[in-house]
Amino acid sequence: MSDAPAEPIYRVTFYNQNDVYEIYAKHVFQSDLWGFLEVEEFVFGERTQMIVDPAEEKLKTEFCNIKRSFIPMQSVVRIDEVEKEGTSKITEASGGNISPFPYPSMAAVKPKKD
């Protein structure tokens, strides 16, 4: 039995075109690329049941050969540290209850001229 704490798992919810993605990963951090979040080591549920979730299978296929994903910060809805992974899923973004995080435009961050 090890006294080392378990590696955290993060649930990342973000917009991708007209859908909301919910994925699980071991590493989430701010990227050196301005305005992006880096997500590494995707975690998908183990096949312990006979029923296959098509949304999770689609995500597994989409992220199977990806080492690291760069997600625009304005697309991120929420990031949670969870005790164990759940089922990754894709849902249709039905307007009203979810909106992207507000993000300043580049014009708003221009330095002032003296």
C-alpha cells in the first residue's frame, strides 16, 4: 500500500463548434501559446460493460493519437478536479444556459501611446 497521493484527474468542459465536450485528463495547464489551455494524458473509462456509449467512442477516436490538445480559453466552460473519471461526452450546445467565458479583444489590451 502506497502513501503517495493519487494523481489528480480533471474534467474539462468546453465548446467545440456547436457542441459541448466533456473530457477527462491528468494534466491541465495554461499554455505558453497566449490564450490557450493545454490538456494532456486524456482518460477514458474502461470497458466494463456491454453497452457502448457512441459519444464516448467518438471522443476516443477523435483524441486517440493526440498527445496534447490546445483549447482556446474563451471556449472553456469549466474545469473540475474529480476523484475518478466519468464518461466523456459530447452534447449539443442548446443556447441559453451555457455561454463562453468573456475574453478581452486584442484592441482592449493595446499599450497606450504617450
